[in-house]
Amino acid sequence: MFDWFMQSFPDAQPLHGLAGGVLIGLAGAVMLLGPGRIAGISGMTARVAGLSGGAPWPLAALFLAGLPAGALAVAALIGGIPAQFPPSLVLLAIAGLVTGVGTRLGSGCTSGHGVCGLSRLSPRSIVATLTFIATGMVTVALVNALGGGI
């Protein structure tokens, strides 16, 4: 089974994914068991931007600062992470805005609903996560059908 997976997805790095998933789960658990807050990136961002209440501002700011700091630490330890972005900064900005609107409409993002909400068996988070997955699948299918896939 594992051999089939690695042959089908030669660029996959399952151990890296496992390590990342464990760290995300650990961060969510620390936030929930420590200060009793959900580790949702959109909620923390809205709090820092003054768009909503919730977590104390310093906690939200430190949490958000830890995201790029953690990425920089990993990049320093392993010598960088190859990344590929769309050639259009306008397209990237539009995608970011649409994502932001979606997180406000859905009362949270994939980290809040998908990691923290599912672990608490929240019905709202189950519906939201299924919606994220279905929308992602449809988007990939459409982009590939229109010739925009990688």
C-alpha cells in the first residue's frame, strides 16, 4: 500500500506531513487546554486587526507572530523550503480576499474548524470542514479542466 502511494505521488513527503500535523494538533491542544481559546488563524487575525473580540490582543498577536517565526526557524534548520506561487500578484491578492470573506461567512477557517472544531465534534465545524473539502475539490477540478493546473 505504501509503495503504491509513493509511486503514485513521487513528490509526497508523508513524514513531513505527519510531523506538521502533529505540531498543528499540539498547537491547537495547547491553546485550548492553556488559555481555553480556539487556535483559529482567521479569528486571531481579526482580533489583532481590531475586527472582533475574543482572545486577549497580546495572545493573538504572539500566536500570529509565531507563524512566520516557526516557518523561518524550519527554513533555517533544513536550508529552505521550495515554494511555488502564482505568477500574478493580483490573482494572489484576489484569492486572499476571497478566502478572508469566506472565513468571515463561515465563522472560521480550516485551522479553527478543521483542527479544533472537529476534535470537539462540533456540528458546525463538521459542516464547515466538509464544505471546505468539497469546494477545494471542485476548484481543483475546474482549474485543471480550464488548463490552469500544474
